Amino acid sequence: MILLIILIACSACKKEEAMNVFSVDNLAGNLIITSVATDPSTGPGIVSHFGSDGSFKGVLNDGYGSGTNFGTGSVFIPPSSVAVAIEGIDSFEVIDLLTYVARTITHTGLSSAPLRQMTRDQTDGALLIVEANPAQIEKFDSGYQRIGNPFIPATTGSCALATPYGITFVPSTRHIAVVSSAASGRLSVYDKDGNCITHYTGAPFSSGTPTGIAYHAPSDKFIVTRAGDHSIWAVDTDGTGGTQIYLNASIINTPRAVTTDDDGYIYVSSIGTDTVEKLYWSGSGSASRALSGPLIGPSIYSQNVSSIVVVPE
């Protein structure tokens, strides 16, 4: 009964927010998060919009209506949209954050595997979506036409994906970094054309169930979450030089999704507490909690968060 009431309220919030007139300017710092009923990913789920202060703004996609659909990955598309990978109907949606109007893109290339996280090439606007099994990366150009069959297969040169989960993009090099979370995890880095640049199987990828990855521009490093031992690591862009920067299982428990902003803040999902935490990391030493509590507190909207987007300034 409580869940039903929440969902009715959720629907009302969506309608109310859709009637509001947002502007591109006041989207800066807003968050889009995808949540799912059961960790790591059994639907249904909700795609929600939050303000930069963690205040709830509205629902972008409510998978409870279908009973199965849920968002697994998301990425911002300038000037005011977000793309969301949707498992259950094996597609992705492009949602206008000003109007909450969604366009659904389906393709047979997305139907053979559980979808995971996604990223975007900031140069040409192409979207890259992780498929866990078979292990591969799909690519869609800025007009949402598929590139490759798939774009990156399980094995490319020395790179070998194994249950890939997280993906991120490095703007300066256009490199694509993918974290595999199999028993022996690994980092695979590709160039813009899908060629293998480096494949690293050492720590912190070799244990702890690595899942999420984000590029931290101020330090030129990758931030990696390990869901198995609740730790957060920083590594060089070739995977070496791993340093644990945060571990407090009472605050961040089973971290999966992670993203960053241009100011060096790190946003992490805590599956064990159904919250989103905001951390600050200068590029050396340990990261620290940016707030006295979670940025987004526990609710159905933050239940088992699978991806986080922060709208850039």
C-alpha cells in the first residue's frame, strides 16, 4: 500500500514538473539518477530528476507501469537532454529535461544482453552503451544510427571484456574506458575507433567486484568503485597507480554508479543505504564527504541507484 501511494505521488510529481518551465541555465548541477527495485538489476525502476541540492524535481521514466523496465545507464546530451539505457525493452531513451518529453530508440543490436552503463563521445556526440552478456559495446552516432556490429566486441587486440559494467570517456584523448566486473575484473581502454589501447588486470580491478568508472578531469585519473568491498579508488588512465581514496561502509555501502563534475566532486551511489553521496577529492590523499549527510536521501527514487548524471555548468 505504501509503495502504491508513493507511485501515485510519483506520477503526480511527473505531471506537475512537466508543466513547469525549466531553462537551460538552471539545469546546471542537476542530477539524473536511475534506480532499480533489486540490486544489481532486476526491474522495475525509476529515472528521476533532482536539483543540485538533492531536492526532488520529478520522474522522467516510471518502469513500475510496465512492471519490468528500468534504467541502467545515463549520460547528458547538450544542451538539455539525457540519454538513458532502458533494460526490459532493450532500448535507450533521449529525454528533454525542459519538457520531460522522451524519444525511444530501439534496435536489435540492444536486444541480446543486459544493458549496463553508457557514456558519450563529447566530440562527435556518439553514444556508447555497455552490454554485459555477450560482452560488447554498442555505439550510436549523434543521429542514433548504429555503428558497427557491435562497435567493440568481447575481444579486440589484447583487450578482453568479461561482464563489462562501467564505461567513461576521456575528452582530451577521446579514449573509452570500460570496467569489467567478472571474478577477475579488468580495465580495457580503447581509442575513438574501438582499437585496444591498454588492458590492465592488476589492482584495484583484480578483486572487490569493480563496477563503476568515471573520469576525474582535475586529476586526469579514473575513479573506480568496488561494490564487493565498498571501496573507491583512483587510478592513472592506463589503470596503474591505484590508490584507495575512500572506504567507510556505513556511509557508502556497495558503491556501483559514480560520476564527477568539473570542480572535482565525486557522486557515488550507495546501494546498501539507498543514497547518493557527494565527495570531494583534490587529486591526492583521501576523498572526504562534501556534506554532513547524503546528497540524496533514501527513497524509492534512490533505491539501488544504477547510474548518475550531473548536468555540467
